[in-house]
Amino acid sequence: MKINFADNSFLTEIENYTGSLLFKKDDIKKIINVVVTDNREKDFAELTFTAKYICGLMRVMKNAQTIPEVNSVEHIKNDLNINLKKGIEQLKQIISSFNENDKSYFGETYLKLTAESFNDLSNLFSDLESVKKYLNYLKRKT
């Protein structure tokens, strides 16, 4: 199924589907624009998959004490660490096509080793998880 990422209503459709506003809507739009321009939909699909997985792991970590099926928090931490690195690398690959101003902005906002950048990155991954959920919905719908 071919998705028209360039359609301006795409992000609004995601918000309507998930019932929540995207935290980093303008930045998601920038990512989608470069994905469309460079025909990198496959890379974007991989990034959204990784982001969804990361968000799931973060939810498990947050609630690990109340989930009886969680036997090894250490294993989840390691998996989260591996996938955070993977997601960051996937994001870096996509933003490598950005103009210098946007590259600098994304580097400062999402890739610095600060608590604020990690929070921003978590919000961006949360938005990408919403994109993935919506894309999965569209696949099932057809």
C-alpha cells in the first residue's frame, strides 16, 4: 500500500486516529518531507518500527514492578539500550539529508547527551510510534 506522506492532512489523521496530539509535529513533518523527497520510505518504516519498540520497552520498564511476567529487568534495560542506539542511528541517517540549519537543530534538540534532549527524543519516538500505529491501521484496513 502506497501512503501519501506528502499530504498535509496525514499528521492530522494520525492525531485523530490516536486521539492525542503529536508532541513534535513540525519535526515529524520535516522528517517526512525528506523521506518523501529522497524516496526513503523504507528507512522511515524501519525508524517507526524501532520507535514503537522503544516506546513499548520504556512502558515495560516503567511498570516492571507490577508486571508479573517480567523476570529480568536487566535484560529489558539492555534491549532498550541497544534499540535506543539503533533508533538514534536510523534518525541520523534520515536527517543526514537535511539542510545544515535543520541538521544542527535536530542534533541540538535530540542527539545531545542531556536530560532535556533525551526527553525530546522520547517525545519524538512517541510521535513516530503513533505514525507506526496509524500505518498499521491503514494496512489492516485495505
